[in-house]
Amino acid sequence: MTEERRRAEDFLELVERSKRGRLKIYLGFAAGVGKTYRMLEEAHALRKRGVDVVLGFIETHNRADTAALVENLEYVPCKAVDYRGLTVEEMDLDAVIARAPQIALVDEIAHTNAPGLRNRKRYQDVLDILDAGINVICAFNVQHLESLKDIVERTTGVTIRETVPDSFLKQADQVVNLDLAAEDLLERLQAGKIYDRDKVEWALGHFFRNENLAALRELALREVAESLDRTRPEPESASSERSMTSGRLMVCISSFSPRAATLLRRGSRMAGRLNTDWIVAYVETPEEAPNRIDAEAQRHLLANIDKARELGAVVARLQSNDPVKALVHYAANHGVGHIMIGRSHRTWWQQAFGRSFVGRMVKEANDFDLHIVAFDDVGERP
């Protein structure tokens, strides 16, 4: 039995046991490792077995070998959308759902849809397809994972503008890592098999540097290993013991923290590694009541709450004159074992007399593992 046939049959077993759509993700560490190619290979293998499979959206990037695999597969026509005087092609979500195939292939999951469509992001389209009972095979690169954004930007110097929340990856029934030696990927790049030749030199000097590819490859391997740990069944006793020793993670944010997004991404990563639920908690003091809080602070807080939920956290809104006491009390009553906070910037006399938030948390959160995330003026420290 060929490797492609085995992969197709493995996913088909999951499909046949499910009423809600199943999700399979091909995860790569850089463009050109073969995510779309492998998806299309699997589509052909499934089709040979009589499975009703269609292409919801595929991006070939003008690669001839990839484009050749699109032939003889049904492609649901894209929707033309006018955006800033241009016509862009977007996946037609309603048409895919109306077609109701057994399996749909969707590429470029981190993509932001043009305004006016049902969802802002393509990964949200995939969730709607799954809710309709349609199984999905999709792909994206590890640098687009929301919790890795800070790490990737610091490591590569490249700004990541489009992300996929970790909660999406955690819903996957299968995650397949598309691994390739960095030397082989660079050889493909120089041969013009990834980008047009006029872009090769720029790519080699920026994203496709050896050290960048090595770091991204390690992140992808680690992410897939952790996803396997999350899905591997545990004996009941082991699960109970782990929950007693590790506990849930609680990430504490303020109403107007300039570093909240980084803190949330760190929390998402830690919760994944601990394989535990996590909570994002903030304390509303009397000065921050809805009728008194500054409008800009309110917008900032709501944006962070949305981001926390997108990353898979439960949000807890507490009310108290004393944030430290409220947070410690909540943690003690909700199975929390780890508390994550950001290092606050207070004057020396506040710290000396124990009035800083961090100082008080260190003193009063004796029964928890306290994780203090440090920041500097340039960005997040390693």
C-alpha cells in the first residue's frame, strides 16, 4: 500500500466515525515544503476510493507541479469580490456548504477575507464548514500560529500580519508535519520552484536565511509533537494525577495593558504545553466601572477579551477594590495551579514598600506557581 493511500485511509476512518466534520491539518515551517501538493495528492487518493471530495480553495502560487494536481478534481467556483477598485477571488463559503461534499480542501487558512463576506478570516469559514457536517483538509505554516507570533518576529525579523488562533489547531483530529531539510528547501527556492526567479535573491536575504529556517523547522516539529501529546489518551489515574499537580493556568491582565497581547500569546503556549484549560482574568475596580472607564481603555480591554476567547481561554471578570486579593481568591476556588502576570513598571518607592502588583502577587500567591513575563521597551525578551 502506498504512503498516499495509507494517509487517505487513516483520515477516512475518522470521517466515517463522525457526524460533525472532522479536521485534518498539514502544517509546514515555510512556503514550498509541499503542503498544498500533499493535500492534492490525498484528494486524488480519496477520489479513487469513491469519496466525494472537492476543492474549496487552492492556491498553486503558479507552481506547475501543484497546478497539474488540480486537474481532474472538482473545484467549487470562487466568489469575485470588489475591494478597493480591484476584483479578488475568495472562497465561496455558501457554495461549498450547499455542494455538501464529504471532504473539502481549503488552503491558506491564515488568509483575511475581503470585507463584506460572512467571516473575517478563512479559518472561521472552515469552522462553519465543519459545523455543516463537512470534513476539511487544510494547510498553513507554523509562523501563522497566533501564540508563536512574537517568537517568530523576534527570531526572523519578519512581521507576521495574519494569524490563526491556537484553538483552531487544537480542534484538529489529525496534524501532519511537512518536514524538509533546510538545504533541500533552499535548493527548491533557487531553482525557482517556490517563487518567481526575480524574488529569489530577496527571499534568500530575508525570510529564507538558514538560521530562520532552522528555528521555524524546530517550532513546527515541537508543535506537532505537542498536538500529539494533547490527543493521546491517558489512563484515568494519570489524568487525575496530572490535573492535581499542574492545575489550570490563569493569565492576569489589566484593563489597559500595552503588553496584554504578548501575555495572552505566552499564556496560550503555556496552557498547550501543560495540556490544561486556561483562564484570562481581569479585575474591574470602582474607577473602571463601565460608566467611569476611559473610552480608549474600554476599547483596549474589549479587544483583549476577544483575543483571549479566540485563543481558547475562558474570560473571568472580577470586581474588587483590591486586584491582588481578588485574583488569588478566584484562583484558589477555580482549580488554578499556575498564575501568569506581566512585570509592571512602578516607581522605586512603590516596589520598596511592597505596593507593586508584582511584589504583592509574589507575597500573596504562595500556593501557586507564579510566572512573571518580563518586557522591555524594544519588545518581548526571550
